[in-house]
Amino acid sequence: VMTRTATALLALLLAAPAAAQQTAPNAVAPEEIGSWRLSCVADRMTDRADCLLRHRDPVERAQGGSGSSLVLEVQDRGGRLVPMVAARDLTLEGAQRGLLALTGTAQLRFPPNRYFELPCALEGRALVCAPRAEDAQRAADELASAPTALVRMVGLGAGGANAEPVELGLDRTREALARYRARVPEGSAAPAAAPQGQTL
């Protein structure tokens, strides 16, 4: 299974430069909302907005000018606005990020609550570490009122289980979630790309 996943990852990254040349939909100017940044692109054919709500500070910065940073973000999953950790638009320079899809997990905690484990997988050209289905509601509830998030990456291409977590201050989160929901009404979000490879 791991061999098939590695092969799929290589094919994905080799195809990334060509995919990046495709014409993008109309981008809407990003909004800064406290510690969050809301970026949207509008599809003129369907009038549907595809939005990303991401923390302004990365969990882990990209290695090199063309790499992909790991960022705490919020996405609509099954009608819930859930936190996840993601690196988007992976390229060959970001192959180390792709290794996390083989064995990687993000640990996310909103103190003083207990932490979540977010298994990582490839979704299209993105590495996405998202809560398990049974944790999604608790993650969404805790995110809305948390003043701080702790994030630690574990697995190939990341630190160990005892590495110091990254601390992110959260400000005006409820307002940012409301802005996201205004742009992406419940039930209108595009379905997530099918995960590629095995998650842990």
C-alpha cells in the first residue's frame, strides 16, 4: 500500500507544474480578520465561491521560495467548520511535505482541552491533516472559542512525538468563521478531493 501511495505522490508532484499553469477563477481580495486570512475565488459559471480561511502564521514555513507552508486552516466538512492543518499546491520542491501523507499525523490542541490527532492524506495537490469523523464536532466547537492553538507534526518529514508544539494565538475566530460561512453557505462547499493513499 505504501508503495502505491509513493507512486501516486510522485505522479501528483510531477503533474503539479502543468496544473499550476491552468487559468484560475476570479480571485477576490483577501480579508484580514484578527489572526485569520480569508481568501476566495469565484466561479463565474456557478456563482459559487471556493474559500480558504487560514491562520496568518504558518505552523511550519516552506523550505525554499517555491515550497508549501503548513498552515492551520478551516474547511467545511459535512456542514461543520472544522480546523485542519494543510500544505497546498505541492510541487517537487515540496516532496518532503508529501511524505507526511504516508505516515504523518498532526496533533492539535485547544488548551486546556485534550488534543486531537489529525491523520494526514493527499487530497488532490494538497496535504491535508483533518479530524476523524468522531472528533469533527468537538474540534469545531472548541475552535470557535479558543484563544490559543498548539500544533505538532509527527511522522516522516516532520519532528518527533516529543518535539515542542507550535503555539498560535487565535483572535476574532467567531467573526472569521461567520465571514467564511457568509461566503460559503452550508451545503454549497465543493466536496473534498478523495484522499490518495493510506492514512493513519
